Amino acid sequence: MKKQAAREQILTSEVLDWMAAQALAGHSEEALFQAMLDAGWNHDSATRAVQMLRESLRVLPVPALALPVTGGMVDAGDKWVQVIHQSATPDIVVFASLLSDSECEALIEEARPRLSRSLTVDTRTGGEELNPARTSDGMFYARGETEVVRRVEARIARLLGWPQQNGEGLQVLCYGPGDQYKPHYDYFDPVEPGTPAILECGGQRVATLIMYLNEPAQGGATVFPSVKFNVLPKRGNAVFFSYPRAHPSSLSLHGGDPVTAGEKWIATKWLREREFT
């Protein structure tokens, strides 16, 4: 770490990433703390940096496929669902026909009149912001808002062994031609000043389930650049992935490729470490 002036006591993601790399290589917190002091950090700033490092590398309990797979199928309670892909690092599961055609259509039609330009969580303030990396329209259902939402949420909870109350409300998104969501992480960056306020209402996000409500004519794949894995949108299918650390070492970097023809509709379910309020 380069020596830095006392007036530059700012913990950035780059500094945290350097610390995390050293920690994952086996260096102790005490050694990293001393290295920061030697590099010119004051005691309070170095202490906060170590605390943020601890938070980013904290291993969280995460949802996972909770049911036995029999002949490539799992019993989701009200229906059997096919598992067509499963990998361990990161934990990614692709389901076929998680939703029925009628469920997909109902979620779209009930969401359509409530769409507005999608926002993202602003971890600098704890609020929301318009983000040029995410060009889509969207809306949120309240948890359990409709009969279809309740049915889908119960199915997800059974498949992943995660309490329904630990989930955010279902978000429906529509991507038109040219719309995309550039690669990003779904967890809340521990280094950002607004993150503590966000975590008060349910803790960290620990997993994501993306459900495809239709099939665009072209484009719109869900991409995982860190592991070079893509999922093509197919109506009723879904991709699940978890991230036990709020850090790039989770390999959960993902994005939505631009839609080049037609529209892409998805429903996203984010799961928190505890009850979301």
C-alpha cells in the first residue's frame, strides 16, 4: 500500500479490495492494521477500515436449493420444477418452468399500468437514484399482494428453504430495445456511508432469483462475467444465485445484456439475511 497523506483518510472500494485480497491470502487483521498505520493512516481511520473489511468478508448464511433433486426435478409444493443447471462457485441454479404461462402473464398485466423508470439503491445516502447503467421500467409488488404473488413467493420459499418474510417484494421489470443493466453486484457495499441505514430493514441481500416472464425476440441474456456463464431468457424459467460475502470474491457479478429486438419482462426476488421490513 502506498504511503498516503493524513488528509486522505478516505476508505474507498479500491482500498477495501486490496485489504480483502491480503486477508484472503492469509494476512491477519492485526497485520493489515499495522500496514495501514505504516502507510500513513491515522488510528481511527485504520480501525474503521478493518471493521469494514470484517463486514465485507463476513460469511453469511444464504438460501440454497433445499429439496432433493430426483431425475432432474424438485417438488416445489404445488408443482414439480426442473433443474437444468447447477454450479457451486458461485452457487447458480437454473430452473425450467418455475412459473406457468398464466402466472407470467398475470404478473405482467397487473404490473404494466404501474411501471415507471427503474431506480437503484443509492448506498451513498441510503435512498434511491436514477442510474444510467440500468435502463428499464419497473414496479414493486408488496409481499403477498396478489394471489399469484403469494403462490410464487410460497414456491420460492420452499425451493430455497428461506422464509418468505426474508424476501423483498417482487419487482417486475420491462426492458425495451436497447435497454440493459450493466454488470453489477446486488449486495450493499459495506464501504458506502448509506449502507448501515439500508441494512437496518433486513440486513444484507444474500441471494437473487430472476424469473423470465417472456422471451425477447433477440438479446437480453443474463450474464455472469466472472464465471463466463450466460442464461438466455425463456418464459417461465428462472436463475438463482447467492453471495455469502458482500465482496467481489463472491463472483456474483451479473448483468442484463441489451435487448436488441422486442421486449424482455422479468420478475426479480431479492432475499435478505433476516426479516425484511
